[in-house]
Amino acid sequence: PSHLPVWRAVPDESGKGFTDIIYEKAVGEGIAKITINRPEKRNAFRPLTIKELMRAFADARDDTSIGVIIFTGKGTEAFCSGGDQSVRTKSGYADPADVGRLNVLDLQVQIRRLPKPVIAMVAGYAVGGGHILHMVCDLTIAADNAVFGQTGPKVGSFDAGYGCSIMSRLIGPKRAREMWYLARFYSAAEADKMGLVNKVVPGSLIDSVNDQSRHTDVIMFMEKLVQLANLEQETVQWCREILTNSPTAVRMCKSALNAVDDGHAGLQELAGNATLLFYGSEEGNEGKNAYLNKTRPNFSKFPWLP
Ligand code: S0N
């Protein structure tokens, strides 16, 4: 189907309620959408934002009807502009009356380890820590107004973890050094060329309108709506295609692709998936059943495969 999904808001299971994010699921389809909802701050995150995101991602992981997760920002101006600099302290980012922390690092790991594809849907700025969040997602679909870059060296921060290692794999070490050392911004087209995004979606359907009228408020408002609809249409199409495939094959591929970069943690993830598959086999169940029946397992009926 080519229609956009009907999104239904999902309440926060913890009972606290979401203030910084919107969490939705598509009615009748295995797609969840998690949106940072701080457009007045270009969707910068504070610790509370990250805590809410982590609760939503955990729910989407646990829900066996969900196969793909879209991660986005509210509006057309920004996907995410990184850590909220107005709450940055000597010990990380701090919510009122709380200690500072860098809990975005936990979110990065959670997205990385989540055994379902996460698609970053990027309109506007994906910069600073927001750029790293899109990089840790499995796929990135960008509107043609998207802007990518690191700002750390300009605002006194850096991400020497995934922010450097995953970027270097994505765009190569020379480009990664350029991105971090110079802290420039790159257009969607440039990001596409570098291999930072999977697809750039055109934002305008109103090309026939002459240049003068394009600048009226109404036209600009309509263009923003069209931009978001086009972007979501394309992203949802990718989700639907993934959802036609084998959940186990997709899960194994994600963990295998991670394993190359994640050292022991990556191997642990891949190995855990191997155990999961073994649990489903006759051979694996022989051991469990023998234990429960207080008999000796008979593994002799299983071949030592070449
Ligand atoms: C995004 C930019 C380029 C948008 O420019 P534009 O469209 O001209 O809008 P502005 O007028 O600048 O912004 C509108 C309002 O939004 C506020 N605002 C925007 N971004 C932030 C932000 N990050 N923090 C707080 N406020 C923000 C503006 O102040 C403005 O508000 P008003 O209207 O009240 O003035 C432009 O806004 C921009 O450059 N933003 C800053 C980008 C930035 O430097 N981000 C921080 C980079 N650093 C991190 O993210 C570190 C994150 C981290 O936690 C970390 C730490 C250790 C290891 C890893 C990480 C990690 O993230 O991975």
C-alpha cells in the first residue's frame, strides 16, 4: 500500500508520561515511530529526553508485533541538534535538581543492540550528538533539506566512541577526520555522496509554481507539509519492505554487521542469537528435555556435521 499509516499514540507504561517525545505505533502494521518533541530547541536532548526515548525503544523492542522502528524529530527544522547546551554542567547534562550525566551513550548502545531495524528519518539538522544518533541507526532516510555535521570542536565537546568509530566505517577515515576536525555542515546531497544516508527524498511537489509565489507564507507552509509527507512516505515504504522479510534473518544480519565493529560486545550479541536459534532445534531440546525428565541426553542421534 502507498498510503501513510494511521498513527496511534502509545502511553508511557512507566506511568510517568512522555513530555519530550511522542511515541506512536501504526495501526495494523508492525511499525513504531519515536519522535523527539522539542522543536523549539531544534530537538536538542536533555537527560529526561533520553530517559523517555529509552523507555519507548524498550517498549518497541518488547512488542513482538513491531518489526521496524522509525526514529525522528518533530517538524522540518531538525532531526536533533544534540545535547541541550543550556543544561550542560561540569558533570554532563543535568535535569533540574539532578546530577549530570551522558545518558545518550546508553541510548546509542540500546539502538545498536535492539534486534530490529531502526530507521532515522531526518528532516533539517542532524548535528552534534543528533548526528551520532542518526549514525547509530541502521538506515537513514533524509529529506532534501537535511543538514549533517559535528559541532563538538566548536562548542567544546566530542564523542570519541561510536561517534568516531562508526563514522569512520561509514564514510572512511579521511572523511571522518574532516568531519570532526573542521566541524563543517554538509547538505543531504553531500551526505548521500559520502555514504552517510541511504536515500534523499525530494521535498517539493510544487515545482510548477513560479518563483515569486513560492515565497508566500502559505506556499512555504504547504511545502513543509509536503516535505514531511514525502519523507514519511518513503521511510514507511522501506519499513514495509523490511517487514515482508524473515525477522530472524534480519536480526542475525544486524548482529553480524555489529560484530565486526563491536569487539567482545558484538560477539556476545551474535553469540546470543546463535543460542536463541539453538533453543529452537531438536538437538538443543534433547538436552533440556533430558534434564527435565531426569534422564541421560541422547546426542548420538545428531550428526557431527562436516
Ligand atoms: C542546529 C542549529 C544549526 C540550527 O540553527 P537555526 O535553525 O538557525 O536555529 P537556532 O536559532 O540556532 O536555534 C533555535 C533555538 O533552538 C536552540 N537550540 C538549538 N540547538 C540547541 C542545543 N543543542 N542546545 C540548546 N539549545 C539549542 C537555540 O538556542 C534557539 O533557541 P532561542 O530561540 O531561545 O535562542 C543551531 O541551533 C546549532 O548550531 N545548535 C547547536 C548544535 C550543537 O552544538 N549541539 C551540541 C553538540 N554536542 C553534543 O551534542 C554533545 C552531546 C553528548 O551528550 C555526548 C557527550 C559525550 C559523548 C557523546 C555524546 C553524544 O551525543 O553522542
